[in-house]
Amino acid sequence: MALRRRRLVMLPDSSPLTLVTAWFPSDVVEASPRLTDERPLAEGTTHYVTRQTGRAPTQGTDLTTVRLLAPDEAELLGVEMPAAAAVVLHVARDAKNGTLVCEEGVTAAGLWQHEQTYPMGLNS
């Protein structure tokens, strides 16, 4: 059975930034029993899953979209409805293209930002 974990990422001033929901496939959950504990993993989820399964992430795919927040998301993020949000869907896969985790990060529009650095010029 797949497992869902949900956590609220906070800003330094303790206000909410992003609501992250992660889904783990059953084979990952069976090898990584501490995922069922709601408390944060001191070593980080990625390191824990890699250590437990022997499968490291080798490819990630991120898809960013925008939508309105659901009422429960707005409440957890401390914003009034209706409110727009940026949603980043992240999928991490191992060397055999097996899914390790699928995460959805929901951030209220006023707090979301994206920075990208890339080459420019004639030789790019």
C-alpha cells in the first residue's frame, strides 16, 4: 500500500511557506518503515530511503502549475480564500526508472518564487 506524508514547511519567522504532500510507493514503504512515523527524519527523507532501499534518486522531474488553493490548504497556509497557489509536482526516480517518491508542494502565490540561471550570448 502506498503511503502519504504531509508536512508544513515554515519560514524563519515560523509562518507557513509551503504545504508538501509526499506519496511513497508500497515497495519503498515496506523497506523504509520509519516513513510511517509523522515526525521528521533527522537524516532527511532522501538519505533514509536511499539507505533503506539501496536505491538512490538519479532523475527528478518537476512540473509547475498554478491553481486556486483548496480550503484546507488555505487554512494551513494561513491565507484567505480565494487564493492562488503555485504547485510544484516533483517525481524522483532511481537508475531503473522506478519511482521513489512523488511530492506536491503548494505555496501561496505571494510567497512563491522561481530562480533559474542559464547561459546567454552568441556561444550559448
